[in-house]
Amino acid sequence: MLVPWTALQPSSRARRWRHVGLGLALASCLALLMAAVSAAPFDPALALLAAIAGCAAWASTRGRVCAPLEVGVSSLGEIGVRERDLAPSDIAPTVPLPRVHIAFMSTWLISLRRGTMLIPIWPDSLPQSTYRRLWVHLRWGRAMPGDDDQRTTTTNRANSIDR
């Protein structure tokens, strides 16, 4: 395997960004509530909007129940994401893994799409060397689709992405 199966750990960066978003949402709720109270005639629509926004902010803090995931890249260059089996077994799963596509990729976040689910991979959710190997493989290890078919003349460039 190019990148061995590695379990995704909870990310402290993701938790910090979630807390920043929650703080902004609660500040907005407070501003709406203050605007509703300070209006000359009491504005129930603003108070209702503040209550709905506060409930939505509270609902976003609730933990999501999801199975622990593992990510890896096969020797063929295919990206794989699977649910981590907590009970060790010597038998490899025979069920084919669903296809995983890259939704977003940068040095600070990799986001994979499996069906309708987005899987964020933060740098602190994997060991540093594993995250770097995964990012390098995703950035340079795969061929651009149809890149060779569209080129009619040769260039001196090493990679067509640099255009």
C-alpha cells in the first residue's frame, strides 16, 4: 500500500473552528435579541428569529454518532475509506469499498466525498508523515483525466497543472 490504513483521530483544529462558528452564531443571536428588545415597539419577529438561531446553534453542538474511519491508498493508487473494525480479525474484508472522490484538497485540509458523505481529514487527525504522504499522493500521484488525450503538441513542462 502506498499509504497504509490509518485511523482518523478527532481533530483539535476542527473542534476550534467549530467553537469559533458557535461563538459567531451565539453573538448573532444576542445581537438579534438586543435589537428586538431595544426596538421602540417590541418586535416579536426579531425575537423569534433570535430564538430559532439560538436553537440551531445549540443543535450544532450536539455530538454526531459516526463509526471511526480509516483512510489508505492502495498500491494501484486508489483512495480507500473504510469503517474501522474494533475487533481485530485476520480475515480481510471481501466487500468492495465504495468509490471515494476528492472534494477539496490543500495543505491544511483534505476533504473526500464518499457518496453523499464528506470526510474531512485535518492534518492533526493523522500522523504527520502519513498526512504528508497522503497529500503528496493526491496532489502528484494521480494522472489528470484526459490530459494526454487533449495535448496535440509537446511542451517542455513537467506537469500540465502548471499552465
